[in-house]
Amino acid sequence: MISELKDIQSQNDKRGIDIQKVGVNGVEVPLIIERKNADSQIVSAKARLSVTLPHNYRGTHMSRFIEILSEYSQKNLLGVDIKGLLADVQKKLESKSAHVKFEFKYFINKKAPVSEMEFPVGYDCSFQGDLTGDDYKFILGVKVPVTTLCPCSKEISKYSAHNQRTMVKVKVSYDENDIIWIEDLVEKIEKCGSSPVYSILKRCDEKYVTEAAYDNPKFVEDVLRDVISILREDKKIKFYEAEVEAQESIHNHNAWAWQSEEKSEI
């Protein structure tokens, strides 16, 4: 009988070391994402689910993580009730803290600026939840590609200027009673580059975005400061982390900038 099998994980460990996070990683799950002004989008996500482990326990019960993920998936609550998921993890694994992170690709339909031809653009996103006791924190993460054009190159060059594909990574935390739509956050970040990027461009569109970038040159420092400005203006955001990395076209390295702030510290 299963009940007669020895519970090795619950054996006492004498090394006196608490483990901050232990669990499962890379679990593939279907995730429900609420969309702005549209039906929900179901995406393929990879989950990492963990708890704190007191020093007196040898191990945690890994199968219970999958059981809880399965239960929430069958109820169509994965991605919808992250706090409830973590509360169940706390209870069933008898832990003070529970943590989850979902990483997924989210698609937003995007029109070309002149031809208005439409095709979805995929953005790397993440949901992260942390529950310690009754203290819950949710973090939304997005990775947004933009075009940047070098102001120095434009100033010193007789012909044109070099540009980059630049990645802007942003994480924001806000109250559980508020909501920040992925679509809105992506749109705000795209405006911080020299130009957005698109999945489909006809010649008229390519002319438009090339000239738009040339008229709006930016260093990574410019992009980061613009991103910080819009995040500071949003009263819902309690914490943010922003990272900008330009994949240089004429250097054998990338340009990079980063900043993180709690609103209470500003």
C-alpha cells in the first residue's frame, strides 16, 4: 500500500541549514492571460514553483507542486488566481513562503504604420508571485524590442547613422486590486525607443520607420530615462526594474543600462 511507504523527505536533517527556495522548474503548463478589450488568450508557459524549507526537513514533496498545478489547470485558474495557487502551496507543503514564476510568449496584433497591414508580434512576458505569510507580491515582466539610432553617429557622419535592435526589459509590481494590461505597458515602452519594430512592413512602412528613427536618435541612457519617467508617472506601480540593452551593429559588444526603484524611495 502507498500509505505504508516510507516518507524520506520528512526525515530530520541535522545540518541546520534552511533552504530559501526549493521546488520544480521548467514545468510546461497552459496559462490563461486576460487581454485588454478581448477574450482571454491561452498561452504555453513554463512554470517554476517553490517553497522555503526549514532546516529540520531533509526535502520537500515535489509531486505536490505538480498536483496543485494540475488542479488549477483543470479549473482554468492558472494565471487567473496566482495568490490562491500560492496559498494552497503554503498549506499543502506546510511552508511559510511560496513562490511561482510563469514565463510565456504573449501575442499582440500590430498594424504597420502606413499600409496598416496587421500581424501579431510575440513578446516574452512573465508573471511572478510571492506569498510570505499573508504578504503577497505580484510582478509583471515584459521584454519589448525597439529600434534605436545612435545620436553620436548621426551627428558626426556625413551619410546616415548606425542603428541597433534594442531590448527593453521591465518588471513592475502593483497592488492586487489594480491591473496593468500587458498591451498598455508594451505600448508605453515602445514609445521610448527611436522607433517600434513590426512583424510586417511594406516599402512605404519601411520608409516611415527608418525616417522616424533618424528623427528620434537615442542612446540606451535616453531610452532608460524615458522608461523610468513613464513608470514613475503610473501611480499603480509600487516597484519597477528596467533594463535596456542595445545589440550594437558596429561594435563587438552591447550597450547596457539598468535601474530599479521602490516608489517609496523616490
